[in-house]
Amino acid sequence: MAARTAFRPFILSVTTRASLLALASSLPLAALAQDTAPTQRVEVTGSAIKRIDGESALPVQVITREEINKAGLTTASEILSRISASANNLTDGVSIGTGGFRDQMGFNGANLRGMGVSSTLVLLNGRRLANFASPGDSVGVDLNNIPAAAIQRVEILLDGASALYGSDAIGGVINFITRRDYQGVEVSALIGNTQEGGAGKRSASLAGGWGDFSKDGFNVFGVLDLQSTSRLDTSQRKFISDLKIPERLPHLLSGVPFPANLRLSGLQFDHLESQGFQVNGELISERTINLQGAACNPPFSLPLKDGIAGPQACTYDYMRELELYPKTQKASLFGRGVLDVGGGHQVFAELALTRSNSFYVGTPNRANFEIDYRKIPGLADTGLDSLLAEDDTANFVTVRARLTEAGKRTSELVSNGQRMVLGASGTLAQWDYELGLNRSVNKVSDRDHQGYLIESKVVEGIDSGAINLFGPSSPAGLTAWEAAQYRGEVRRATGTMTSLDVKGSRDLMKLSGGNLALAVGAELRRESQAYYQSPELAADSILGESSQGPDADFRRSRNVSAVWTELSAPLSKELAGC
């Protein structure tokens, strides 16, 4: 029997409770809207044999539309976050740190039983979707491509199902099932905010359906869903400052601040020490120093005795300006139509269009530069060039700089999903059959907006003296920073899946526990993937971006074919099936 789990209501802390809670609840036009519950046998996730709802012995957890509404959940990712069997899911926030090349930011992936996103199969109305297009450590469906407002229920198979679905279902199967035979109109809206600010949420959906299939022989249904969330920053949460990280864990912060630190070679340090060189009034004792004053540049750059940069340098407290969750904008359009063509047969079509924009804001860029000591305030008269006989690079000092004046690193990840299904179902020669043609596409674009810089232009600005890494730059320096900005697409990927499937099931004979039933099926599937880098990224010329090399672009494809069979033999009421 399918296990049904009730959700506890999801409560948002709202500053203006009286007005917002009124909007947060769904506003269905109940007199116009209704879902017709099916009375015939249905197919349960994990089995191709139709049966009366509740007959299955499979460990299937069902989440209903009512439970979703009560919990205030508006995305597929939010729904799965409430499932106890779901662990370490990828979300808009978690995926910030996924992949060494920022290749899977914005990927929302399901992970059943902690076995990995690549081992959890996500279906929409029992059929596959194209995987998230960008290559990386995880392979799976982007949950942003699921039109959550159209969902009637979610069936989660908590057992492995590789025999029926393939190896990507080892961890289990999640089947999002949309509304069927829906008539009327429904409007819903939600507005929420938090007491400390940030992470606010707004959503609205419009659903409509026409035609009673049992009476009129057709039904057309559609839903439009729009939603957005505001970003959440560490500065908006009191617990970050209450942790007192600079005092308690200074060694976990960053040694790359603004104004910049200097990292001396052993030879340079020995030379300065022999001259009695002082750092902010103290004899030099460390190889990493900062000459711009003992106060550094609070609140982000601090003089911490036990800081990771050392007692004579500045330590950067990045925890004060980290982003905890990005701003997002999501939209989806889903439509489904079904037509009775007579003789116990029907044809149907589905169309889903989705778009997700995730805006990521990171700390200012960081970089190391080798700069002639004569251009560094406080070192110009120290005579480091006298060491050239021993080291031909002795006149260059490593500068560890936080590029604060260039702005915070800001990027946008756009994930577009397109899916169209054409199919037919019915009964033929005592076989319940269904066949479908499925075309699904996912396109991903990663775009830089601010704080990602063309390295050669930054070096040019430093060499000309326009850019100052040790204090405020002149207007000419700010112009140089602007000229060095890289704004545009850095990588894009497209994933396409085309499949043709057919399956049939029928009862063979009666057994003491029920009917002996057989199902057979086959599938042909072609999957392709293409990945491209911008010329600047391929040349590894963008500060803050990691290039995979000039030969990273690719276009690949594969063909998959499968046949399967399933037998249900309920030998007795005590033994439900095998």
C-alpha cells in the first residue's frame, strides 16, 4: 500500500502578519474548479501493471496537492526538502560550491537515500526529462524544470528500481504527476518575508481547464506559474556577528585583504630585517606584512594577531559579506490536452516550458601580482634591487590583493527547459497499452555581470599607476577597473533527449491472492550534450574564473535501447506479489 505522509505546515515569519498571511494562502475559485478523481485502475510508480490505488506492495510515498498547499511549498526542490528519505539535495544555495569550474551552479538535484543525485531518477508523468546540461560531478534532472504549480501529487519510490527504469534509479524514483481532467479556474498567490530581512518570497499562479473527459471526450488544462525570492546575506543575520569569528576562529579567515598584503621572499625579508625595517612602528618579524596602517580597513580587513595572515598583516573577514542564498526568478508554463478518439483509445499531448534565473553574489575578487618594489608605498627606498645579483627577481614583491574597488563578483545562471510529449493509450486485444514520443531539452547559460576581470587589463592598470591596490584609486583608476570588467556569457551547455516508448499490460488468470498480471515494454532513446566556453575563458584570461583549457568544448551523443518485462503473481492475500 502506498504510504501517505502528512506535512507539518511551513510557517514564514512575516513582519506585517495581518496583510501578508491573507495573501499567503491560496485563493482558489472553488466554485469553478474541480479535479475528477479516477475510478479506473491506475499505474503506480515503480510498476507498469495497472491496479486499483492502494494495491501496490511497493514502498511508495505519496504527497498530495493538499499537503503541498498546506506547507506553502511552491517549487519541486522545496517539496523534496521535506522528504525524510531525501538527503544532501542540490539547491540554488548548495550548488554554489558544486564543481571546480562553477559548472553546476543553479542545479537543483534530488538525492534519495544519500546515494547521490546521479542515482535518483526524476520523472514527469512517468517519463524522463533531459538532464541538467552543464557537465560536472552530478548528473540528473534540474528540479527547476518541473512545473510545480501543475503538480497534483508526487510519488516517491523509496526502493531501487533499476530493473524497470535503468541504473540511474538505483537510489529510487521521484514521479511528479500533473493534474488530469481538470475543469475550471484557480488563482493563487503567496507573499512572505522574514523578520531580519532577506529570503523574501513571492509567487503567483493561474490554472485553468476545460472539458469533462468522461462526458465531452476531451480535456485541456494549462497553468502559468511565476515566483521570485530575494537574496540572503550574512550581514542580515545576527547570529553571524554573534559567532565572533575574528576572535574565535581567526585562522579560518582569508589572508588576502584590501589594502593588499605583501608576501616577501626569504632573501627580501633578511634584507629588510638587517636594515631595521619597521612595520607600523614595530621591527619586521614576519614575511607577510601590510604597510597601510595598523588599523587595516575595518570591518572587513582587520589586524588580528592570530589571523591567518599573521600579526603584521591584515586578515580579511569574508564571513561578513557572504551570500547565504541567491536571488532567484522562476517561471513555468505547462499545458496538457487529451482527446477520446473512440474505440477505447485516446491521444494526448503535453508541453512544458520553464525558465530559472539564479543571481549569485560573491566576495570581491582576489589575485596575486608580482609588482616592482619601487611602486609599492613604503618600500620604494629599501634598495631591494641590490639583491639582483643573488636573485634576478628580487626587485619584484608578491602582492596579495582583494580587488574591492572592482565590486563583488556577480553572476547569473539561466536554466531553460522545454519538453513536449505526444502519445496514445487505450485497450487493444485485452492489453492496456500506452506509447509516447518525448522530446526534452535543457539549456544552461552562465553569465558574469560584475567583479570578473580581464587579467591583462588589470595588470596594465597597475603598471600605469592608475589602479591602487593599497588604498582608494583615483578617478583614472576607477575608469581602469571599469575597462577591465568582463560582462557576458562565459559558458553554455545544451542537453537534448528524444525517446520513443511503448508498454502494455494485461491480466492472465486469477490466483488466490488476485490476478496474475504481465507487463512488457520497450524504449529507444537518444541523448546528446554540447558544451562551450567563451574565448576569454578558454584562454584563462578572466580573474575569478577557472578555465578547463582550450580543448574543453565538446559535443557528444549516445543511443540507449531497452526491453523489459514485469510479472505480478499474488499467490495469496498474505503474499501480495512477487
